[in-house]
Amino acid sequence: MENSVFDPKTKVAAVYYNGWKTYHLFRIRTDVTLSRLKGQLDQINRQLNYRDT
């Protein structure tokens, strides 16, 4: 199990795929601008697409 440090400026989000059978947890920072949020979402998308191939 991975140790995680509590960071009050983040939220944990679950992304479900494959018909809700599989999920992946991501930590998203909440104190960012919209452009940085887009960067975080792009990174999540790349990770999910990498897992599907």
C-alpha cells in the first residue's frame, strides 16, 4: 500500500471505466487556475489512455 501525505489543498477523485467495473483514484489540486486544472485533467486522460492500450 502506498503512503500518502495529507494535503488540505487536494481532493481525491475516482474515475470509473469499463462499465463501472474498474476505477482509478487521482489526487486533484483545488488551488489552481483553470489552465493548470486543464493540465491536470490532460495528465489524468493520458494515464487512463495508457492503461487501456
